[in-house]
Amino acid sequence: MTAAPPAASPTSRRLTTGHIVFLIVAAAAPLSAMVGTVPLAFAIGTGPGVPAAFAFAGVTLLCFSVGYAVSARRTGGSGGFYASIADGLGRPPAVGSGYIALLAYNCATVGLVGALGYFTQLVLAAHGLDLPWQLCAAVGLAAVAVLGYRDIAVSARVLAVLMAGEIGVLAVLDLAVLGRHGTSALPLDSFSPHTATGPGLGVSLMFAFVSFIGFESAALYGQEAKDPRRSVPRATYIAVVLIAGFYALTSWAAVGAIGPDAVRQTAGDQLGDLFFVLGTDYLGGTGSTILQIMLCTSLFAATLALHSAANRYAQVLADDGLLPRRLGAVHPRYASPHLASIAQTVLSAVVVGGFALAGLDPYADLTTSMLGLGTLGIVVLQALAALAVLGLARKGLKAGLWQGVIAPLLGFAGLAVTVWLVVGNFDLLTGTHNGLVSALPWAVPVIGVLGLAYGYWLRTARPSHYARLTGPADTPAPT
């Protein structure tokens, strides 16, 4: 039967549904996605059809969430993909998935530290303060380390403030576009079948799906949530709807502001400056400056959210003896995995410092490679988690045809296609044709297979250890 989540003291149950929503939305980094990926999707994807790609991705991931909620309730809303995959596919696949999660979330966090240093340096230089990117990254990582060490509710409150500012400034931009253009600011052509499925559809879908990275992280906070069996699924649903609606509406307003016929060329010319140019045009110089500042806070929020997610994976794997058990220690006052947080901070500092000492570019080399690999790993885990829900149905769990079969099957199909798109367009996603970077996707199956083999070895060589791993035994689950 499904293992109960580890007992938590009442004082550690501090997260509400709202707190978890902010942690999820922060990980997705809406403003960073708008600035970094939407212009590329406009330029080399479907152009004015990009809003439809975001809407499609949102519907697909909502289907995934419907099935994922079944697993979250069974696992007590904790353990993330590791617990979900153990529940539906068994312990050996879960071990492989746990190590993939550790790789993916740590790589994504390291990549965001590089992006934070790079863009903070650019924004400060634009306003007359010239500082090295290494210093900017170090200050940002130090702030993440302090918040990651402390009570998770403190991080959630900080993220709530940052998310309010980040989403608020883009909402004002959307309203300014609507105020100037009226209904023509939302051209119906963006959702016409001809435009939405035009040339570049695969690229648009890839960027749309990867822009949701982190939305599934609610199930990592079950041990710290007040009512995990309700708040974790609910927070996941709310976050998917918010992120999808925000991405679709803001990209749609951008199409209206530029014009459907001109959006592809304009985005290709301006790329990362596209939304700053729109901010200057519709909100004035002050609005553009606020957008620049909010980009930096968006990257900080995303780094903090993914740092927290990486810590929770290290904690659950350590609790199961798949990592040094000390990493699973919980702080007596803050109820946080403080040693896992320190380890993740040190890892980030070492990797970023190594890139800096090698004289490599913080964005073109560090961010693109690490974030690209992390993104691929997380999408693979999402697909496996959807497959795990189907595994529960195969084992006899009666969750209803829609929730137990159709929704997770639709989610799995969309995510499997996304994996194929990300691997096939990895050079495009990372912005480089370097042979070493192009080979990075192989790290995901290699880590997964080694973890799978280790899981089977534990079952044979250390059955008592194997029996203590999360999830059910390899027998049919109860109905």
C-alpha cells in the first residue's frame, strides 16, 4: 500500500494554498519567460499564433494536473515526482527519477544564478552602475541561501511580494495596449487554425511548454503544508490556470501592439529588447525601467523557488538513504531542510565560480546549457509522472475514467511530444551548436538508467533498505 508521508510537527505545517501558488508561479518566472522566450517564439515559431500555443500548453498541463492530483492525494502531497512515480510505476523507476530530479532542479537553479548575474549587471550598467556579473550573481545567491535556510513560509511571503510586482507591471502593460487599441489589441487571427498551426508550430509549442517549468513543484511541500491532500492539488490547478492565462493574454496583447503581420519581423530584430521597447512605448521611460528591475526580481524569485525545490528533492532522497542522510535533517526552529539548502548553495557557487574562472559567458555558456538540461529533465519527469497515474489505473485504482485514464493520457501525450521537441531543438533552446552542450541531453537517460539499475540492485542485495523506500511495494495498489 502507499506509504504515509513522514510525520510533521504542527509548527512545520505553515504553508497555505496561497503560499504554494506563489512558490509555483515564481518557479515559472512569468516576466523572464515573456522577455526571454516569447520574442524567440514570435520570431522563429508561429509568430502571431504563439498565444494559441500557450493556451494549448495550459490545457495539456491542466489535464496532467488532473491525473497528478490523484497521486498527490495518495502520497500525502509530498515527495514530488519521486513519490508519484514510486506509487504508479514502482520503486526502481522512482530511484532513477529521483536522481534525474536532483540533476534537473540543481542544473536549473545554477542556470538561473548565471542569468540573475548577467541581467542584473546589464540593468545596473544601463543606469550608470558598472559592476561585474560575478558580484551580482554572488549577492543574489547569498540572498537565496539565507532565505532557503529559513522557514519556507518566509520565502513564500517574499515571493508573494515579488510576484505581485512582476505580474502587476505586465498587467499594466496589457491594459495600456488595450486602452490604446481597444478590441484590436487582441486579434482573433492569433487563434485561427491557419495561424495557430502554421510554420514553426513545433518551436512555439516547445517554448510554450518549457515556460511552465516548476508548476508541478507543489507536491514537494506536502510536509510543510497545512492541509496537503487538499492544498497541493488545488495550488497546482490554480497555478496552471494563472500561468497559462497570463502567458496567453500578455503574448496576445503584444501581438496586438505590434500587429499580426509585423510581429515576426519585429521580434526577430529586437529579441530580448522587445518587451522593454513596448514598455517605453506604452508606459514611458519609467515603465521600461520598472520592467528592467522586475526582470531581475523575477530571476531572483525563480532562483529561490527552484533552490527550494532542489532542497526538497535532496531531503526526500536522503530520508530514503539514496543520499547522505544528514541532508535530510530538518532545522529545529525553521523546520527547513537547512543542510540540503547549504549543500545546494555550495554546489551552485562551485559551478558558477568554475564558469567564471574559465572566462565563459554567464548567459551564452552557463545559463543556456544548465537551464536547457534542467528543463529537459523536468519535462521528462512530468511525462513519467503522467505515465505513473496510468500505472495506478493498471494496478486497479478506481479514480474514474476522466481523472484516472483520459486526462493523464492526454497529459502524457503532450509531454512526450514536448520531450521530443526539446531534444530535437536542443541547440535552438540553448542557443549554441557546441558539441559538448549538444550532448548534454544524454545525461538524463544515463542518470535515469543508472538509478533504475541501482533500485533493482537494492531490491536484491539490500531488501530491508529497498522496503523502506517511498511508495508501494511492487504489487497491485488497493482500490
